[in-house]
Amino acid sequence: MVLFLSYSVRGASQKAEESKSTMRNLKQGNVLNSGISTLEYIAQALRKEIKKYPFVDFFNSDTILVFIPKSSLPIPGML
């Protein structure tokens, strides 16, 4: 299994709380203290680490990412 980020649904440890905070910041489009959005921060971090992962070839200048939440029911024609 390859993980870049993981989200802790349960738990009260510091790591679990950090993952929940990151998820909230991402979903709400929050800007971090550094002045960049959470999404941009994650994108920059992934860009730095991408060569470590087996899916590196999926990302090039023509790639479009489509976020599809697993927790909602699919709607016909939503893509």
C-alpha cells in the first residue's frame, strides 16, 4: 500500500488530531499561516515526493485530477 497522506477517522492521539485538522483545512479551503492554501501546500509536498511512488507516470502536464469522495453516493453524469 502506498500512502502520501492518511486520515484518522477515530483516535485522539496527536497524529490523529493533526490528520483531522488537515482534512478540515483542506475541505474548507483554509489558508495556512504561511499564506498558501492547504490544497496548494499538499500539492507542493506531493510534487517534491512524487518520484518515490509507483504512480509517478500518472502525473504529467496533461493530467487532470478529479476528486471523488467515497462517502457520497455517485450521481449519474456528475463527471
